[in-house]
Amino acid sequence: MALVTDKIWSDGVYMELGKHGEYRVVGSTREAQDILLYRWPAQGGDAFRYALETCASVLNDQLPPDEARHALVLAAEEAGIFVADRFPRHMTLILPDPGGKKTDMKPRPKKRSQRIYRRP
């Protein structure tokens, strides 16, 4: 659960981190900073450093929260990470178990209806 001190954004960002097809919804500055520090594939580059600095400034109440969102999107584009404002249509969002430990949302490709024809 997000706290007010996490500096929640007006809209979340869908990011593909890790395996192909695994999306994560990032909705706060604190979460973005954690991803940049601990889960970012390519730590380096101007946009990456700018995103870290922007997250720190937002958490210190020097900038509005959506500035960190914009900086994270720029860093993702620089690193070649897929980002979207909305969840991709070809995927289905599967929420984690309430009792589970993992907080990432796991999407699964939508299955087309398959009819099985049997001979009489």
C-alpha cells in the first residue's frame, strides 16, 4: 500500500522489466527510485542520472510528483525498456494472490477461444 510520503503520481506507468511480457505498474516516486536503484538493467546514462536526481528532489518536496514520472519514462526510453501509459491490449492483467509475497502484477497473453471438434 502506498503512503502519502511515497509521492503518488496522477497516472501509473506500465513497464516491462525482467522477462519479456512481465509488466509492472509504477505509481509513485518511491517505487520508481527503488526500481532505478535495484532493478534497472543499465545503470548509467544522462536520463538515468536525471531520473535519480528528480526522484530525490520530489521526495524532498522540491518538485511535483509527476516530474519523477516523466523522468522515469525518459530513463526507460534511454535504456530500451518498454513503457506505456495504458496496459497493452494484447495482455491480460493477473493480480497477485492477496496472501502472496510478490507484489508485481503478472500479465498473461489472452487466449483465443479454442473449440474442439470431435468426430461422432
